[in-house]
Amino acid sequence: MLAPGLRLLSDVLGWSYFVLWSISFYPQAFLNYQRKRVDGYSIDFATLNTIAFGCYTIYTFNFLWNDRVREEYRQRHEGKDNSVTPNDFAFAIHAFTLCCITLSQTWVYPRAEGQRISTWHRFVVSAFFTIAVIEALSVTSGILPTIDFLYHLSYFKLYGSTAKYVSQAYLNYTRQSTLGWSIENVLLDFSGAILSLFQALLIAQIDDNWSSITGNPAKLGLSIISLAFPTFFMVQHFVIYREESSLEARSEAKSYKDGPKLEAGRRGKSYEDTEETALLDG
């Protein structure tokens, strides 16, 4: 009688973290759109996030629906199934889509001077794609088991998740501000991580299979990373750079408000004259 209730609880936790983590991608995209600029948003973060979630999408899809991969997993875990769930894949494909959107914003909107992907991560990304192509060919040739290739993709996902946060934290430090970095994203990320971790632990308890946690390193690692770094970002935003970000935000808001007046002044007209002309032209 207890198992069905726990299964239901697991599903509720899974789709709840899906909702929280999925919503977490929207505030940054909206903030970029609202500001019409991306200074304050790490290009390393945007690039690594997109590639990492592309890897996670491939990983979750195959662990769910590739019979060959599922069988390879059973052979390594005493006949037990993996713990990847449909909400894992739903989250992955949605996250990848939103990451593509925010990455494209960094190509469209103005950046700060010198704001670009770091030399180190250019090398890392190039090396990753080279290795991924070689391993994919090895899989098709039967040299490398498919599950190992997928695990390697999941490891890059974990690297990407860690490195993107380090890059953003360092950018906040160099700017002494968190303006341009969405705190709503951080809070939702943190909340979703708690639910994701609880679901993984609950599934292990229900199936009496604690190896399902280590057998799904991407989900476990993603939960831990999404607890640790958002905690640090909250300290940056609410404690360390609170005053600086607040002053910068007010200054930016004032520049937006005064922009039309300054433009009118440069043309030798008052702001009111400009408004009147615009109304007559309309």
C-alpha cells in the first residue's frame, strides 16, 4: 500500500522540479530582452549552458528509450533499471531550447567591451566536439559501448554546469555587481535542485536500489551543483554586492528615463518640443 503512494510522491517531486527548473530559464532571457544588452551575463555561461544541455538531452533520451542502452545498464547494475524519468528528458529538451534563445541574445544585443567567451573555453569546446565525434564513430563501429559514450556526455554536462557558474561568479566579482544576472533564475534553480535530489533519493528507497543514484551521475551532480552555486550567488547578490548593484540599477534606470531628453537636447530642442512634434507628426 505504501509503494503506490511513494511512486505518486516521486512523480509529484519530479514534475515540480521540472516546473521550477524550467521557469528558471525565463527571467534571464526576459532581463536581456528588457535591458536590450547582455553586459553582466557571462558569455562562457551562455555557451557552456547550451552545449551542456544538448548533451543532457541526448543522455536522458537514450536512457529512457534506447533499448540497447537500457540493457547495457542492466548488465552493469544487477538487472535493475536506471532512474532516468520522463520529466528528466522534458526538462532537458526545454532547457536546451531556452539556452539556445539566451545564447542567441548574446549575439544580437550589445556586449560590454571585451565581453566574449574565454580562450580556455574556446579550447575546451573545440576539444569536446573533437572527442565527441571520435567517440560517436567508435560507437557505430562497435568499439565503444553506447552507455559509455552517454556517460561521457553527462560528465561534460557536469563540467559545463560547474564551469558556467564559476565564470558567472567571477564576472560578478570583477564587476563588483550582480546587475544583469537574474536572481530569480538563481532562486528557482536552488528550489528545483532540492526537489530533484529528493526525487532521486525517493526512487532509490522505493526500488531498494541505491546504486541508481550513482548510476545516474548527471542528475545527482546537477542537483548538488545547483544547490552549492546558487547559495553563493545569493550571498553575492543579497550581501556582498547589494549596495553596488542597487546603485548601478538606479543609475541605469535614470539613464533610460533621461535618454529621450538628452537626445532632444543634442538636437537643440527641449524634450517637451520633441514630444509635441511627435504628436503632431502622428
